Amino acid sequence: MSSLCLPDSLTPLLMHVEPLLAAADKYQLGEQVSVGWSDSEAVDIQFEERQFSLAFNPDGADIEGYKVLDQWIAPYPSLSEMQQKVARNPLLIVSGLPTDRGCVDIWHHNGEARAVYCHHAGANEPQRAMLLAALALDYPLEDAVTLARAHARGYLETHVDGYGEIGWPMNRELFPRPLTANHPELDELGWISKEVAVAPFAATDVAKLALYPVVDSAVWVERLLALGVMTTQLRIKNSEDPTLEAQVRQVIEVGKVHQAQVYLNDHWPLAIQHHAYGVHLGQEDLETADLAAIQRAGLRLGLSTHGYYEILRAAEFSPSYIALGHIFPTTTKEMPSKPQGVNRLALYQKLIGDAFPTVAIGGIDLSRAEKVWRTGVSSVAVVRAITQAEDTQAAVDAFNQLLVRHEPVKESLDAQ
């Protein structure tokens, strides 16, 4: 359980915050949040093992000649050890920076600056309320800023004449667009001058996507394809592995023999060189990989995401599929985010809709697969549920039977 404490000066935010927390509770998006009052002029958000404070500048601020229309948030000064630590690694959000094409929200934290833009500025109080509600629900900063902008725009479009029941942003058209670091078509102000970052990547065959094992050797890939698996991924994290290139060539050839979809994790130069079916990249690779070269080579592209901002960022590159994770706790790799859970997964799937195939990944075994599948995802990625099974063929058959028998059905979010 977490707590969100507001100063008296922000009392008007309550009428916006409470319905948002009620909606989050309805969709079971996180632990329950208690709302109270702060003894200072800061907003205090506290979890079991950590806490932080934020201060609004309600009058706006001048930053390098630009008038910030909405809010400026920075760590609120404090003598506590926690606040001193935060002060050394400040969090800054500048919201509503005007341009001739709309407004920009910029945030800086952990040494990184990111931004999203929207054609409409939105509404101040609803935006602040969603920002605080999302942070109290333990969404990462980038998701909180993104949700806040989407909610502000949706609020204006549906509640112009007054207040009403507030839902949770689910329509992708409400969300802002991330500004991407390696976009090939930016103007002198950093604005996107083309609608897409690269040409859309080749489509993957959704009919072959249901079961998606991720394995660490060519031996496993060959074994699984022989058992009837139609989509798999070779994930060898050690780029210095002396057998890497030989294993890449092996899985590409065996994939062609079985007419299967074999993705390579990370090693895109080798994938291009040896004409692989596709590559799977993480968010960090979007700023370093030559995406245009991958696209020109005709390779499919899968992208990892861990929440709203990363989903929207991935969509800018028109990938062959978007991976959504990690859904449950996993020990197969060190994760930068917390488990999303099935309820958040359902909202991500609703946000993406039919725009891209989706792959749910992270801690999914046979007992959890049906709930995951019923969120409407296109595919379920598994690791230990296959590689550590006593009978690999039986495990593959059980997943195939489940994923074929239950067509992806989007359960009513109201019922969750």
C-alpha cells in the first residue's frame, strides 16, 4: 500500500485524483493508495521502503526564454536523508512547453532527458492529478508523464462542460508521441518532419505466433522446430561467444527448412549478414542499432517494451511485433522494471489494439498462460516452461492445445 499526501494549496486536485485512483482500483492496476494531507507545501508519496516529495510551480516558469504553461516539478527541499539523496539526482518535469506544432512535455531523471509531444495542451488540473495518481501507483516516471498528458487531452474532449466520472486512458489517439533520439528525419528544432521513423518493417505471420519459446542455443532451436514450434528466438547474450556466428547460421538454415519464424536477439549485424528471418531488440538498442539497414534487408523486427511510454516509442518504428513484459517475476534475466501483471497487460493490449501483433513475456508458465492469452495478445513467449520441462514434447503440445483452443478473447476490463 502507498500513500499520496497533498498540501492544502492543492486541495482542488482531490476531485480529480480520487476518481482516478478509483478507476485504477477497479482495473486492479496496483496496490491501494491512501490519500491524505501533507504538513508542508510539497506532495509526498510514500511506499513501504521509499518515499519522495514533489513541488509544483503553479505560476509556470521561464526556461531559456520559453514560458512553461503548465507545471514545473522539482524535488522539494528537505533535511531528510532520502531527500538529500534525491537532490543529488534531481527529477525535473517541464510540462506544456509551447511550439508551433503543439506542446512538449520534457522530463529529466537518472541522468537522462526524454520528451513527448501532443498537438493539444490539455487541462492543467487533470494532468497534474493523473501524474500524481500514476506515481502513487508506482508507475515509472515516463509512464506517469505519458498517462498524464493522455488523461488531460481525454478530459478536455469528454468533460468540457463540467466534471464527471473519470476513466483510465485507453484510446491510443489520446496519447502523446515520444520524440525519438535516432530519428532520421528531424528538423532544426528537433521536430519529427516525417510521420514515421523508418518504413514499416515486414509483417510477421500471426498464425505462427501463438507459442514463442526463447532459448539460448541453436541446439534448442533445432529441437523445438522439430517438435512443431513455428516461432522461436535465439538469445545468446554473450557477443564474445566463439560459437555465436556458427549458431546464427545454423538457426537461420533450420528455420528455412521448417518454414518457421526464427528471431535473433540483439545481434542485428549478423542477422543482416546471414539473411535472418528477424531480429528482436530492446529499448536501449533503438538509439544504437541501424534500424534503416535492418528494414532495407527485409528483416522482421520485434521490440521489447515495459509500459506505456515504451509501447508508444516502439510504435514510432512500425515493428513487426511489440513484446509486452515482464508480466510475472522472472529469473531468466535482470529486469529494469517491475512485473506488470495481467491487468496492466490487458490495458496495454487495448491501447495497441490491432495496430501490431503483441507478445506477452516474463514468468509465464502453463498455469498462467490462459489468463495471459485471454487479454488478447497475439503470442505467449516462454522460457523455463519449455526448457526446464521434464517432457519437452508434452510441454509444447500442452501450450499449443491451450493457445489454439482459446482464441484470444479480450475480456471486459470492467469485469477485472
